[in-house]
Amino acid sequence: MSDSEYQACLTACMECMVACERCTIALLREPGDAPVGVARLTRDCGATCWFAARFLARRSEFDAEVCRLCAVVSEACARACEKYDLEYCRACAIASRLCAERCRDLTQLA
């Protein structure tokens, strides 16, 4: 696996983590209970992305396994965020889709 492929995945994971954290905070400020469930998922996604980025940064022998999980969680996060017509949800969905794609790419190269 090339350095650029690792870097693309690492960057996507970090950008997704930031988008998820921002989305989580914004969702928790929204009125009503519906966004709370999505906020839990965005928080899980951010944590999973951070976890994956740490494995990628050190080129762990388990990075492909962690990236598989990250792809699944990121895809679920993207689907959930796409249901809300809110700027921070759109940004989170875009970052989550890219992260899922990069993680899937990396696992196919492993």
C-alpha cells in the first residue's frame, strides 16, 4: 500500500471526525428528541474515525480491520445525517461518505 493511499484514508478519517464532532454539538442544541439519536451516531462515528486514524498513523497490522468498522459506521452516519436539511448534517454526511469510501478502498488493498 502506498503512502498516498494511507494518507488519503487518514485525512478522510480526521476530516470526518471533525465534521462529526461539530454535527454532534449542533444537533444537541436542536429542539426535540429526534436529533438526539442522530447525535449519538455522529458521536460514535467521530470516535471510530479517530480510532481508525490512530491505527493508520502507526500503520498497525490491524488497520484494515479497524477501517472495515469505520466504513460501516461512517456509512450509517451519512445515511442518518442525510435525513436532516441542516448545514452541519450535510457537511457530516459528505465527510462520512468520503471516509467510508477511503476506508473501503484501503481494506481492498490490504
